Amino acid sequence: AQSVTQLDSQVPVFEEAPVELRCNYSSSVSVYLFWYVQYPNQGLQLLLKYLSGSTLVKGINGFEAEFNKSQTSFHLRKPSVHISDTAEYFCAVSDHRGSTLGRLYFGRGTQLTVWP
Amino acid sequence: GAVVSQHPSRVICKSGTSVKIECRSLDFQATTMFWYRQFPKQSLMLMATSNEGSKATYEQGVEKDKFLINHASLTLSTLTVTSAHPEDSSFYICSASNRGHPGTEAFFGQGTRLTVV
């Protein structure tokens, strides 16, 4: 089975500062990796995903993440955050098995709070 | 990206009644739909996986008689919370994927906030 660890439950940061949200995973098979953002009382919006190829993935809203297979990590970064980036961020993995394609294993989430 | 519509967004019901939540894929065929439950300040926990035309597969600890899932068509899945109790109050989110597109992520509905009083 897969598991995801988000090392920080809360990350406070000032506006225009850089931010990194950490994510590590464990799996015995190849996985797909995702970062989602959730605003209060809303569903999840995909920020970016890694399926294969280049290990540096660029997503929406200026976010990017780097897949590191040796460290089993997929950390999310943004060079300069805005107040509107304040939200809950979830890292997730899914495996390649066709029968359960789309089934995601989520981390506990990281609350990013951007202060003016 | 693809659109998944979940309805209602909020519902308040009396204890003992049943509530139905709909999840529709608007512009693609959802061969598989997933139902998640999210407690405050916590992550999403998978409740069940449903494939179109077959019975849902429930995760361990989820009561299948209480959380009825129907996936009768490629664009619609429903979750019915039967005989709801206050402890069933939660945020329920569906997601949909298509096995015909490997690597495609699951698309999420907007979620339903259920409050049982």
C-alpha cells in the first residue's frame, strides 16, 4: 500500500516570501504524484501532477514541485507567495494499477497561511 | 480540466432521515467514482470506490448498509446516507476518473457539507 507524509501541518509565511511544502511518500510500486489545494468548504483543485518524464513539474498559480525518487519526495515550492495562496494543500499518490486508477492516498494536509 | 458537479453543496437534515448526494461528470465518462469523507482539519479518507454498473467496494470500517452508493451510469454516482445521526456530520467529496486515460488524475466535486441535527 501507499502512504504519504506531509511533514508540516502548518506553514506561516509572509507575503512575497518563498515557500516549500514538504511531502514524502512510500510505495512498493511506481506511483503518480499530485498536489491539490483546498479552499474552505470547497473541493480539491489540482495544482500539478507528476506522471513521468522531467522531474521538475510546473503547475498553476506559479507553483512547482520536484520529484526525487531516491528520497521519495515531492516537495511543493513557490518563489513568492500571495495572500490568496492561503489554503490547505494536500499531497497525494496513486499507483498504476488499472483497476484502481484514480484512487488517491492523501497526506494529512498542510495549512499555508500567508501574512501581509 | 474535466468538470465534476456535486449536489447539494450544503444540507441539514434531522437525525434518522436519509440524505442523497449526487456526483455528476459533466464532460467525460466516469468509469470509476470515489467517495471521500473529510473531518475538520483532517485529510480525506476514502469511503468507497464504485465502477459503473457494478457494486461499490467499501473501505474497511465503512458500513455499506449505511452509506449506499449507486453508480448506474457513466456520468452519475449517488451516495445516500441512511438513518443519519449527528456523528455522520462531515464534508463528503466525490471524485471521478476514466480508466481509458491512464495517468489521468481524478477530478473532484465541490463537496457536500452534511449537518445532522
